Amino acid sequence: VEIDLASDSQFFSGLSGDISEGGLFLSTYKSLPVGSAVDLEFSLPGSEAPLRARGEVRWLREHATGQPRGVGIAFDDLEKENRERIHRFCTMRPPLYYEDLG
């Protein structure tokens, strides 16, 4: 999912491969301090109407082997309809990761 993000001092786009009703991971080389308030806008695959949400940066991931650099953002203000759209999207898509039971 391509995401547009705006904070008090920045505007940029990034990509997310991890989204849930509670928040998302934004893969980007631009970093924001933990605690930063952000406004997000994105469209889910198969949906034309964009979702808008307000969130807060909760954690950072610096570059690590095999892991993209970026920020974890928790949704603070997400309309009920948009939360339901994300829930439907997440339940319809197969998980990206599977627990190794073997």
C-alpha cells in the first residue's frame, strides 16, 4: 500500500506491507521522532476511496539485514467505517507470514 504522510514539518510517501486496524509499518528512509503526530492518506488495493487517519509514531526500525527501514505508526483517530474497511481487507488477504510449527 502506498501511503502519503504529513507531519508538522514534513510530507512524504512510503510503502506499507504491514497494516492492521491498530496501525501500520511505513517503510521509508525518512525518519520521524517517536511521538510525532502524523496525518496519513492511503487506498487499499481494490478500493478507490482513500482512507484518512491521524496517528502517532510509536517506534523506529533502522536498517537491518533483511528488514526494511521505517516507522511503526499507531492510529489515534480512525473513523469506524475506515477501521471496518481495514478489517475486511486484512481478513480477505492471506497472511504474509506463517508461524513455523515444524
